[in-house]
Amino acid sequence: MTDATMTIAVTIFQQLGGQGFARMIGMRTPILARENKELCETTATFQWKAQATDGLNFLEVTLVESSDTYRMTFGKVTGLKVARQTPIEDVYCDQLQEIFESRTGLITELPRVVFEYGFTDLPGPTKRCEDETNPTGKEG
């Protein structure tokens, strides 16, 4: 495996969500990469523990260099056998996460939380909250 092959595999991994992706799906193995020089294709393979739709636990993402698109092949690994599904062709990099999530039912990254207020702009406790912390209303 060449450095270029591993670079492509890591890029695919990042486009799927990187370390967040690995944590969310319980990735079992490191990224496996292989190159087919005759077809000008590089494939990254992923396997995971999380319970996915139809028992899927395997994905091959192949960079098809002639069209600069990806081919995604999902499957189920049982023992030493891999049952592959029909590949999804002509996938662009910005579609990888969406297709993964729709096919497996797994999410690829934690949702981002955006607060309306900055930390210094948070409203203080209401009168009701103050009353609950000091029900008698007496100081001390």
C-alpha cells in the first residue's frame, strides 16, 4: 500500500465524519485500504459494531478516479464471509454521510448544539427558582 492510497482512505474516513464517525458507529477495525491500479480505483473498507438496518456492518467506499466519484458497497460480515449488496454508484463526497445514515439507520456525528445566549448573556434565575432555594424567604 502506497502513501497515496492511505491518504485517499483517510480522506474518505474524514468525509464520513472522522473520529466522530468511528465513535458513533463503534468502528471495529482500522481503515483497510487497497488500490486497483488497472482500474485507477482506491477502496477504503470499514467494519462496525453498532446495530444497523438489515444487520449491515460493513462498507467499502471506492474512489473511481475516472469520474472523481465514489462507489459505496454495503454488506454484512458473518465469520469469514461477506454478503455484499448492490453498489451505489456515482456518489459525491458530500453525499457519503447522508447515504450511510439512510442505509444503516446510524448517525455519523453528534448533533451540534447552538445556544441562543452567550455564557455572559444567560438570564438569571427567576423569582420562582429563588423561592425554591430559600422557601422561608429569610436570609441566612
